[in-house]
Amino acid sequence: MNGLELPTPFHGDSHFGAVAIGLAQAVALTSSSRIRSGAQALLPILQSTSLERVAVSAAWNEQKCEFSPVGSMQSKLVGFCMPGLEPSPAICVTATDQDEQDEREKKLNSAGEGKIELPLPRNAELNYPMNGRGLLRCLPVRDPIEAFHHLWEAQTRSLARCL
Amino acid sequence: VRALSGNLTAFLNVALFLLSASKAAWLFIGLATLGAWWFLSDYYFALWPWWMDRFAFIACSFAIFFAVTEAVLWIGIRRPARRCAPDFDSLGGSNRELKLTPVNWCATLDVIACQGGRLWAAYWHWYCARIKHLGFDHEPICANRLRTSWWFHPSAIPQWMTLGCLPAFWALLLLAPLHTNVMEHIADIAGPKPQEIFNVLCLTELQDGAATESRGDIHLRAVSEPLTREGSSSVYARTDKCVRVPFGDFVVSSTRFPRVYRSLVVSCGQGCGLDSRDTDHAKKTMEMPVIPGQDLSFMWIQTTSDPLKMTIALARQDGSTLYKAAIEP
């Protein structure tokens, strides 16, 4: 990170999910012929899903081979929804057990251990209030492919209204 | 303007889908058009202006077509689309700006097709087929241009031609029966009753002592008297008061002739005139269209003391006589 100082919440493995999802789409768009035949069925999903307004905050669990939760979610969500950042995210992809991590952080914080930030209050549908921009919905998924499936299904459903 | 053009393009797409891919829609619209034509086109004799007689069924058919298309658009397409809306919008409201290649649009439309009933699926599969015809090497298409992207492609010609079938059907119904015997045959099958004149009424005014109406110093009394006939013969004669006056109206009652052309041809002998009470302006023959279900009246005047020697005939459009009656032959 010579010469470039990233905000603290962006250090660590939280970028894994974003890189994995972005890379999957980049490969699908630029080198579709190199994708093995078994995964060709995924091509339309990988190519069509719009990631322009999707935020991702998920690490990787090597033992389980799936996304793992990240710490300091509050700072990350605040970062995603900084005023002036356009386009603002419409959804944030997280690991499936991100809410457990948030609960752990909450308990640790109440016990006064460490300097862990208090997770944001969250409603039952995994919506986080963000910087006066309404609610940011979180999409808990196990891996990038599941994320693409969920995002594509939502995208096709919303497209049905305008086609 | 944007919302209006959006609704218009969606309407046209649904209309093209219905006419090119739905036999049920064609059957319904076709039968409704035939029904409207049958009941609204009396072929010249309705009480409304001539253009209503010709074009009322077209307006009715178009209204039905419009209503069916709107119903399919709003009930069959837009309502399910609202129902299947996701609980989160990953596009953040920028759906219309999304650009995809035709192959990816086809995959998207196929997935959309799986999320509703039969009509919904049929529409989206048809839509997908239209996009597929653009070819997979086509440049990416923006969502807000997808509806119209295939309209001007050669593959769209059959779809537009099906839209032209409806006006062609109207033209066929409008023109064909006027100059053929089709309507005569249909009318014969629909109404096998004999077509005839069954009553002639004499309406006149008689100078009489007991006045019911005053016109200066002349007292007149209205007379309404049926002409007599022997049995079911076609010879009618004036009797009683009607014989005593030299002018009046004859009211002819005949069988109803819906949807076919019938006219009443009246001709007069030496001693009478038609259409006027003035002997100078009276005619010897006249032809009037028969309005179905309505009696027809015409004026007559007796110019000499001879019998009227009048004939009244029901005629077809080609001039052939269906039924002929005589008044004081």
C-alpha cells in the first residue's frame, strides 16, 4: 500500500468476496470461451448480472470453502454509503453468518473488551439504516455463485416490470 | 410523454403477440367481429346514417380488440410482474439503463417466463423468440429499447402482417356481401320464413260533419283503414271511407329482413300518382329501402276515377322481385 492510505475497515480479507464476484464477471465477459463446459450454463448469469450497485463485504473460510463474516461491519457500511459516492449501493452481499459475528461484536462491546464498534441496529429483514439514504439491504450468501444467482433472480424479476 | 410512449410500445407488443401467437385471441376477436358485423350491419336499413351501418361493426371490433389487448397487458402481464417483484432491488431503480447482449436478454426473458402462468410464459417466450431473431452478434441492447429493438428487423414482417389481418378481415366483411349473394344465402339460412307484404293500411283525412280537427272552416277527420284482401291473396282493395278520398298514405307492413337489402318498388297506373299530393309533382314509380321491423309509408293521389292499378313489390338488391302485391289492379 505504498503511497495509498486506505481506511482501516478496508484492510484485511473483507475484499475477498468483492474480488471473487468481480473477477468471475470479468472472466465471463472477456474470456467466456475459456470457461469449462460444465460451467457454461452460468455464463448468462455471470454476464448479465449488474454489479454496479452491489456492495460486497465477505471474507473466505478455507475450511468450509464459503464466505466468512467480516468484522467492523458498521464502518464498512458507512463507507459504502458515504455521501457523494455515486452510484450508491442498493444491496450489500455478506456471508450467511454475518449476523452472528455482529452479535458477538455487540456482546464484546457491552463487556468492554477491545475497541470493537457497535454494530448498527438492524431490522428483521437484514436492512441497515444508512446515512440518511434509507435502508441498505444485506444479502447473506455462501459463495459468489449463490450471490450471482440471488442477484440475477432479483434483477430478472425487477426487469419484468419494465420490459 | 415517456410513460405514454412506454405504454404504447407495450400495448403494440402485446397486440402483436396476441395476433401472431395466440389462436384463442384470434378466435375470440374473429367471432366478436363476426357477431358485431351480423348485428350491426343491416346492410343499408338501420335507422342510423349510412356510415354507421358500414363502419359501426369496425368500431365495435376495434374496441373489442383494444379491450382484449389492454386486459392481457394489465391483467396478464403487468399485474403478475408487480406480484413477482423482488424483495430487494439490486439495480437500485436503474432497470431501464441496463445493457445486455441479445443472448443474455434471451436468457433473462426465459427466466422471467418461468415465473408466471401460461399466458405470461407464452408472452415472454414469444418476446424471447423476437430478440433471438436479431442474431447473437447484435450489439448490446438497452432495456428501454428492447421492446422496439426487433420492430424494424426483417424477422418482424410476419408479426406486422398478422396485425394487418384484422383490417383485411374488416374489409372483407365490409365489401364482400355488398356485391355477392353471400348475405342472401346467410339470410335464407338464418330466417327461412317467407318474405312478404302482409298488410296495407290506408291513412287519410275525410271531410266530415263530426270534426276532430279544425283547419279554417273545413272540418277533417283522420281515417285509418286497412285495405281488404281475399284470404291470403296479394290483391288489396280500398273499402268504405278510403274510397271516398282522392289522396292519402299507404302504410305497408312486411316481414323483417335483417342484414339483407330489400326495397319496396311501387308503381302506379294511369289514374294515380306517388310521393306527392300535387298531381304535377307526383311520380309514377318509386323505390324505397325497407327498414327491418318498421312499416313503410308513401303518399298517393288519385287523378282520375279509374282504379289505382298500383303494384307494390319487395325487391332484392339485384332488382329481382321477391313478392308482389296489387292495389286495385
